[in-house]
Amino acid sequence: MSSSERAVAGRIFNFSAGPGCLPLAVLEEAQADLVNYKGVGMSVLEMSHRSKTYDAIIKTAQADLREVMGIPDGYHVLFLQGGASLQFSMVPLNFLPKDGSADYIVTGAWSQGAVKEAKRVGNVNIAATTESENFGRIPAQSELKLAADASYVHFTSNNTIFGTEWATEPEVGTVPLVCDASSDILCRSIDVSKYGLIYAGAQKNMGPAGVTTVIVRDDMLGRIPDGLHSMLDYRTHVKKESLYNTPPCFSIYVVGLVLKWLKGLGGLEAMEQINREKAGMLYDAIDGTEFYRGTAANDSRSLMNVTFRLPNEDLEKKFVAEATAAGLDGLKGHRSVGGLRASIYNAFPTAGVKALIDFMKEFERANG
């Protein structure tokens, strides 16, 4: 979105870590269809999830996700509820036997949350952690202490609070790899065949809050014990094709619009190029002066969440206040670490990154 488009639409640049911004074209299409979806006489917000109209919406979204991500045969695509936080529990409940153990790679607060819930179910081995370094980097492959008999290996691909991201997935041999991809799914291409399960809350990069995508390999279902509560058993949702209960219909509809938008851009290869250009511009601006300091190790820097500090906290507070007044919102760092954070998810426009860089230059000139 250009600066002139922002002025016409009355919109600010939203750097929030989540829910993140959505493509303007998606918002406009949802707005046009809100009262009367494609002439059927009602909104998606009102229609039955058992109707033929909605069946086409959800099946198209699933098919488009398969196409965009290159999901191979033998994987199920689910749209669930409860966010990634519920998946912290569902993954071990389904795949961690009472007498087994799972490997967890801890790179931030969300992977810590996943560990907490897994420990309620069974044994957890911390295969690596960078907590002693304030999670400022991703551990190297050589640091991973993986168990050959682990039930699965869990990692978080992008860490919104600390601004770090895995450049590629860890190598885990034949042990199933499980990934929380909530904050960088669809930002680039990945080889889905390397994963046993991928889950992601939609509100960062896929659509609005309320829907969680789960991509699970068929053979994983054979590992699930009997006796789980129905809603916590992946087999329930696979069997009913995400329609065991009323799904988050409107959120799934918007996810479908986002996937359509991504396809129009040229898919994930084009999206990755745009993301690398946006992040590169901002990191160059941070590295080009001693006034700003990036907090993540260079080889662990996130494409989605750029974290940085100023010389002192008073300047950081002033920066946030003046940036917000200038229409650059959501730049305050997470309360647990402070500092500044610019979340530049897929839908965040390049014009917004340029506007932030211009603001940073002027702020340094006035306060440096």
C-alpha cells in the first residue's frame, strides 16, 4: 500500500506482532461480501457450516493451502480452534506416550509454553536451549542433543518476542518433526515432507485470529492412543474434515482470501523475495548507525519480527510515542524484554518499512 493509498483509506502502518495486518485487497473483498456473500442472500458470518456454499469455501481454502505450500499427498489439512496454545497440549496428548519422551528445542517464550504443557503428559528432553543468552540466537545443529528414540522433535520456527528465526529446519533423522510455525508460516517455501506435523495460529500471517491450521502426516495418526477426548484427538477432525463442530467459519473464509492473494503475487517464492527485501532494508538501517542496535544474532535474524534497542529506555519510550503519533503503530517491544519490535509480516507493505526508516533517520538526527 502506497502512502497515498494509506491516506485515502485512513489507515496507519500496523507493526503489531499479532494480530498482524491483512492485505488491503483481502479486507476490501471481505467488506464487499460481508452482507451478501456472492449473491446467496446472507453473510458468511451467518451461513451454516453444513451448507454447500460454505463447503466450497472451506474446501477451496484447504486446496489452495496445499497448492501454495506444496503439501504432498498423505497429509491432512485441518482448520481448528484454540490457537497454537491448544496445540501445545494436543501434540503431546496425541503423540507422547506415558513411557516415552519427546525432544523440545527451546528458543523463546512460546517453546517454553509448549514444554510446560508437554511435561503434563510425559517426559520431555530439552535438546537445546539458548535461554542463558536471552534467546538471542538459534542453536546450531551441532548443539542439538537429540534422542534416537524420541517420540518427536518439537521446535518453534520463528520467535516473535526475541526476533529470531530458523534459517532451515533442524535435522532430526527419522524422528517425526513437529513445528509451531505460527509467526512465519507462508513467509517462504519449506519442504513439508520433512515434517510429521505443522501447526500455526492464523493471526500473524494467514488471516484473522480464531483459526489454527494443522498439517499432519497420515502415518502420525496411527500413533494416537485411544481414549482421548474427542475434540483433542486429531483423528476426530481428520474424519470429519474440520467440521466435527462448528468451525471458525469467517476466519477460514478470510484465510482463503489471503491464499488467493498469495497466489496472485506469484506464490511463496515471490513472497519470500518481498520479505527478504523488506527485512534487509530495515536491518541495513539498524546496522548503519550506532544509535540503533539489533538484538538478534545476525545469522538468526527473523524476516518477520525485527527487534532492536536505542541507547536508553527513555529514548525508546519517546521513539514509540512519536512513531505512534506519526502513524507507525505497534513498535513497542514485548513487555518481557522491552526495546522495540517491528513486525513486518507478509501483508505489511514495503511503503511502511520505508516510512519507518525515514522516521528512524529523523529521530536519530533530533536525538542522537
